[in-house]
Amino acid sequence: MGFRTEFFSRPRPQEEAKYRAALALLHAMSNADRADIGVKPADFPRLAREMALK
């Protein structure tokens, strides 16, 4: 049963590459850009996951 859970919980390789690219983009933003859109570094993983799914 553990195999089945692990199989479905892992991200697809394509989505993982998109996630890493989105995370790099968020880290590359300046503090002024982050303040303009109201994003804090704690939000980066969530935002990167959302960007990867699109």
C-alpha cells in the first residue's frame, strides 16, 4: 500500500522542472518587485507550485 501512495504523491518530472524554473524566477526578483506584488519569500514554494501547474 505504501508503494501506491508514494507513486501518486510524487510530482511528474515535467512539473518538477517547471517548479524549479518558477522558483528560480521568484528568487531572482528584486525586493522592490516583490513589494509591488505583495509576495514574501515564505510564499515562494506555494507560488512556484501554482506556476508549475499552469
